[in-house]
Amino acid sequence: MLVLSNLTNLLSQIIALPALHTAVLFTPAGQLVTFVSEPIRPKDEVRIIVGLSGEVWQETREQGYGMVDSELGRIVVVPVEDVERKPGSTAEDPLPLMLIALNSDESMEWTELQAKGKLVASHLARSLSKYREFLVVRKPSTPLTTSAIASPAPVHS
């Protein structure tokens, strides 16, 4: 069972003040799961980090991580991947279980920020891998067309 307080506690352990001040766990669809911030930030500001991180991830996912220098500081996005591929999963299933965004000021090196992200992602992967079928929204196997959506239901007499 996933316990939100345990996830939050894990994120709080990687905060390294004053440089690394915010850690966010969110879904690939952009849904905020939990976050830790010192000092406390408004949730709207954290949602901005989630939105920006999601965009960065979409643009850089082939690299396996994303980085951006923004007005909010340095942000690194790291995927929480399966520990091992389950039978029946395909190589075209690119969505990670979750994403982690770490936000720091300019004093923290990119490599250190990325290493911390990968460390917490690998730790979370062990717990989250068994919940893949519940965590990841898969793409439909056959895309819906407008004609299929707009087709009226058959009339029964």
C-alpha cells in the first residue's frame, strides 16, 4: 500500500537547504501527488513547477531526464521507472510510473541535482513498480476517430 506521508517523508530527506529547496512527485499526466518545500511555498507555485517540469520532460524524455534554468531556479526532472519490465509490457510503453522534479538555486551543480533525483527515483521505483497497472494511464490501442465518436447509436425498434 502506498502511504502519502511516507512518500512526503522520503522527499523531505533529499532537501538540502539552502540550495535544494523543493522536491515534487507527480504523474506523467501532470497530477501533483506530493511535494516538500523549505520554506513552504504556495501550492500554485508548486503547480507551476509541475507544469514546467512536465513540458521539459516531454521535450527531453529521450535523454532519460530533463533540466531547465528558470525564474524559479534550476529544475531537474527524473522519471521513476519500473525496476524490471513486467511480462506483457512493450518497449513502446514510454510512460514512467511517476516523475520527480527537484528545484534548487544556482549554487547547486546540475550533476549533483541530477544524482539526487536519480537516487530518490530508484528508491521509489522499488515500491511503486508493483502498482504500475494502477498508476499509469495507457494510450488507447486503437485511436478514436471523429466518425467513431460522432456516430449515432443504432436505433432499436
